[in-house]
Amino acid sequence: DAGVIQSPRHEVTEMGQEVTLRCKPISGHDYLFWYRQTMMRGLELLIYFNNNVPIDDSGMPEDRFSAKMPNASFSTLKIQPSEPRDSAVYFCASRSRAAGANVLTFGAGSRLTVL
Amino acid sequence: AQKVTQAQTEISVVEKEDVTLDCVYETRDTTYYLFWYKQPPSGELVFLIRRNSFDEQNEISGRYSWNFQKSTSSFNFTITASQVVDSAVYFCALSLNAGGTSYGKLTFGQGTILTVHP
């Protein structure tokens, strides 16, 4: 199993630019999560999907952030326009309900730096 | 609201020492899950253990052991005979077990940086 795959691993961009982070969950997993890790706020949940449908986006910081899951094998997190305070590591995680409640498998993360 | 506190920001030990990472949680719910995740220098988050609030039995897995005490709302993690490869950031986390929208909504502690010196 290839695990959760995220791209890009590193992204450096300038303020105001659009950023798109991508995630491929583990095949067969029906839940997908986006978390953000910063020094100030630690790890926080942004949004999660069940069977490609967004269930809870209460953690999305503001309208500049959007997430989609067009199919079971792909999700994107978009920031437009980006700001320096968006600099963080963004993790995607997936979960199979059959595997046991709440055991998430995380990707390696996408480190975003906004200058 | 839930809260997880890992009071130890950084711990430094010498190889072969035992080390305990503390975790204290707050929740008003009676059913919940507790977790430990490891984040090695490579950056990914690796699942270590999940404990159901109904199960207060301690668990041992190799050099790792976990002590869950509901009376003190603690879920501590001990590494016996630490090794350099144990150097990482360790996160304790809490999730409700209420079904539906609770799945996967982990509340993480701030993490403890463990450094094991040779």
C-alpha cells in the first residue's frame, strides 16, 4: 500500500498567489481529512470529507481557503490569495471505517512558505 | 470543548534511559478515544496507539507502554531503554466517540520533543 500521497512536499510562493495542495488517499478509505500544523496553533483540523462529501469545514480559517474532493482518489486544498500567515505544514489523512474508529493514516505533509 | 495538554515541551535523555511523556486531557464526554502519534524528523505522523475510554487497561508493546487513568484524566507514554531512533515529536490526541461528525476530529496536544543522545 502506497499510503497517503501528498504533493507538493514543499511550496514557496509569494503573497497573493494561488496555492493548490493535492492529496491521494489510501484506496478504499472513505474519510479524508485536511490538518494544518503551525508553531503557534499546533495541529488543527481544517475540513473533512466522507465519501467525497464535505462533512465539517468549521476549521477552515476563512474564505480564502477551499477544499474539494471530486472523486474517491483525489482531493485538493486551495488558498487564494495566499498570505504569509498561511505558512504551515498541511497534512492530509485518510481513514477506513472498517479499520477501526478514528485511526488516521497521515501523508508526509506539504510544507508551504508564503513570502 | 476538548483539550489536550502535554506539559513537557522538550525532553532530553541519554540512550538506554527510560522516559515518560505526560498527557492530560479534558472532555465532558463520557465516551472518547485517546491516541499517541509520533512525528519523526522526516515529518510524517505515525500512529502508535488508540485507547477507548471504556478500556483502562495499560498496554505494552515492545519498549513502549501506556498508562491510562481516567481518575486523573491522564494517558502517559513510557519508552523503556530509549534509543536514538526514538528521537521525535510525540503527540497525544483526543477524539470523541459519538459517531457521525466526531470521526477523525482529533484534538492534539502541543507535542513533546524527545531527543535521545547516544
